[in-house]
Amino acid sequence: MTETMRAVEITKPGAPDVLQLTTRPIPEPGHGQVVIKVAYAGVNRPDALQRAGAYAPPLDASDLPGLEASGEIVALGAGVSEWSVGDKVCALLPGGGYAEYVATPAAHCLPVPDGMGLKEAACLPETFFTVWSNVFTRGGLKAGEIFLVHGGSSGIGTTAIQLAHAFGARVFATAGSDDKCAACLDLGAERAINYRDEDFVEILRAAGGANLILDMVGGDYIPCNIKALADDGRLVQIAFLQGPKVELNFAQMMTRRLTLTGSTLRPQSVAAKSAIAQDLREAVWPLLSSGKVAPVMDSEFPLAEAAAAHARMESSGHIGKIVLKVA
């Protein structure tokens, strides 16, 4: 390997055009880490938040954006025995994915599913770690329950619909256009709700209420979500596109025995994320290898056009995942 690599850095907080190509030293693997030669990097909302100055990386993480990637392992740190140089993997990253090489804990790597290319595999870690940990571990979704996911055509949404359907839940989803609603139905949603034309609260109440809601919108959606829940229902919050502050009557949480919870993935410990990776390998990777579940792809951009990829994501016109081609 050479000593330097191409990477995309955040030159200052701001709009997509603050993303610029630069040259950085190739990272060295620490104890328990591997270095991956990146083929593709996934583009996610947290990347845009970091770019805007609203989501600082952990102190021990790279300042470069990028929380998931696929590629080939080219170096092993001390204590790594489960992987070999040359293995093809996809990985959850602490940061640094918008680069030709990235270091990450070996336990956060997963094999590329059978029959899947590196481009598709780069779309898996961030969304599948997030959905599994919040919908199934934290949210406790069970077969037969009514599940509502907002933003059904997003990377998180398309993943949540497929996994919830595969594990036997009744899936409802919201989206902002008829085309996006059609995509949700194709993925296994029983009902897709165009939030511009329909009231999801009325629809869910008519169905008996949602047992679990996964929300990344926040703001005015929070009291609406409470109304849409069935008694003993659970609301899991993973982002706040409309803001985190709202006035809420918490008495209904007690009288209807509701659970309000949430999480973010990036600040969790290496051990916690390793446990999620192991769960995915056992419960979800067979579904990916068999083709029962697959990432939904929207578009691909060269690494040098990361700004255009962010603009595409923030336009909310995409359905599924956006990736950067790095190799």
C-alpha cells in the first residue's frame, strides 16, 4: 500500500459543497481492528448531520464522514483472529468511510452475503444494525403485531419493512408520494400511507392501533404517534428530522401503559455494537443470502461527487440507499 489515500473531508460546517477531496495518511489498525480497502461507502443521514455541524464524531473516531462500507481487508491489528487479509466484508464504522481505506473494529465486520455484490453490501451495516437493535431488540416486535415505520422509502424504512414482514409482523408505512408508497407495498407493507393526503393516526386507530412505531421524524409526529399506538404500545425514536422538542401529556403513557424509548447507534460501545453484529449474522444474514431480504438501491456517485450524493439524499427524492463508489 502507499502511505496516503484519497478521502472526502468536511472543510467546515455547512451545505453539501463543504465536502471536498483531500489526501490523508492511510490508517493503521489498532488492537482488535482491521483496515479495509473500501470499494463502496454508504451515505446516511448522520453523515449530513455531521457535515452540518450537528452530530460530532466520538473523540476517538475519524473526523471523516462515513459510517458503513464494503471492501477487502488489507491489514489486521493485534488480537484479530476471526478475519484474514483478503476477506471481503461489509462493516459498521466509527467514521472515516468516505476514503480509500478505513479502520474499524473487527467485530463490527460481517461477511458479504452469498450472491451479493460489494455495492449492495455497503448498504447493509448502518441500516440493518439500526433496525435490528431498535425494532427487534429495543422494540420487541413479534409476529402478528402491527408495526408502523415512518419514512418507509428511506434506507431505514425499506430495511424495516422487509425485516418486519419477514418475521411475521403486519407492516404499515408512511411516505410522501404515490411512487414511494408503491415501493413500500412491493417490499411487504400491508398498507402504505401518503402522509400528504391521509392521516396515519386515523388509519392506525381503525386497524386497532400500532403495537410498535419506529420514528425518525419527531416534532409534531410525537403526539400523533402516541395517539396511533395501541394500549401497551411502544414508540422507538431514532432521529428528529422535525426537531426533538414538543409538548406532550404524559398521563396517557401511564393510563395506556405505553413505552417511549429510543437510541442512537454511533455512541454505543464497541461491545454493544459487536453484539448487534452477532445477532445479525445469526438471524438476518441467512435472509440476505437466500434473497428473501435485499437492500433497496437508489443511486451511486463517485467518491469525488460526495456533495452531489448528499444533495440527492437531502432532496428526499430517493428511494432506498445511496452509495459512493470508492475503488
